[in-house]
Amino acid sequence: MKYLFYLFAFIVALSYNSLSTTANINNETRSNIRDSVNTTIKNFDNTVSKLERKVVMKQILTCTVVAKDKYNILKSNINHLGSIIISNKVTFSILKKEDLWGLLRSPHGRGSIVIYKDNILYGYYSGFQYGFYASVKGCKLYIKDVVTDSLGYTSFGDCNIIDLSKGIPKHITISSDGECGEVYTFVNAVK
């Protein structure tokens, strides 16, 4: 009977420690990792703008905003890719933004790289039609565009490296197959 009591106390202690550790991890990571918000179609743009500012200020690293009614959907995924400090002490924050909109049965999508200069919207590259992979390491932006083969299967194309150490280029060419590619123009938001 004494051993049964010790076994019971041991199991209770283990479960208590694992629950408290899990609760601490969830409370810490919930505010720092991901935010997912459902909103109305009327308030969608304001909600996206507010959460994009939070991502730029690094209060959250990624967020998803969804608004839908009976027939339509609006969805925006925003990810903080990284920050680049240029030699003259200018900081660029680089975000990946993927938008989905339209009818629930046949939505449309578009992706863009959004760039903030010292926490103020600087501009963006837009027009990634099928989605894309992007990451920032050092002063380089790595982009892989999605390609579709003749059977309709999608995969990532070649890795394109854009050097941002001297500033933001006016045009970038993203090659998917090593030969030709799409040209994306930087749209400056600052006049």
C-alpha cells in the first residue's frame, strides 16, 4: 500500500510539472509567434494595417487576418522575414505578404515583398502569382518563385539571391528555371 501511494504521488508530481511548463511556454510564445484574427469584410483593411505595424515593430513575427461572408473571402498572411542594417545606419524591415481574395469557390492570390525603412513604409515588390518562398540572411534576400509544370503540379523554382547591402534595387529578376525570369519593379511608397 505504501508503494502504491508513492507511485500515485510520483505520477501527480510529473503531471503537475508538465502542465505548468506547458502553460509557461504557451503564454510566452503566444504573444511572440503568431496572431490570427477573424474580422468583418468592412474592417479588413484597418485590421491588416494595424497588424502589419505590429509585425514591423516586431511585437509579433507573423499574423493571419481572415474576413469572409457567405460567398466571399479576404485573407492576408504577413511574415517578418528579417531586418537589414545598411552601412549608413538605415534599417530596412522586410515582410512577406500573401493576399487571397474573391469568391469562396474561386479565390485569387498575390504575393509581395513589403519593405519598411526605419519603421515607415518604403515600398514593395508585387505580383508573385502562385506564392513564393522568401528569407533574409545577412544583407541578402533569398526568393524562390513557384513554378507549374505541364501537368499542373507546382514546385519551387531556382533560388534567387538579391544583395541589399547597397540599398533596394529598382528592378529584380526572379528566375524559376535558370534561363528566363519575371521582372519585378520596386514601387516606392514615399513620394
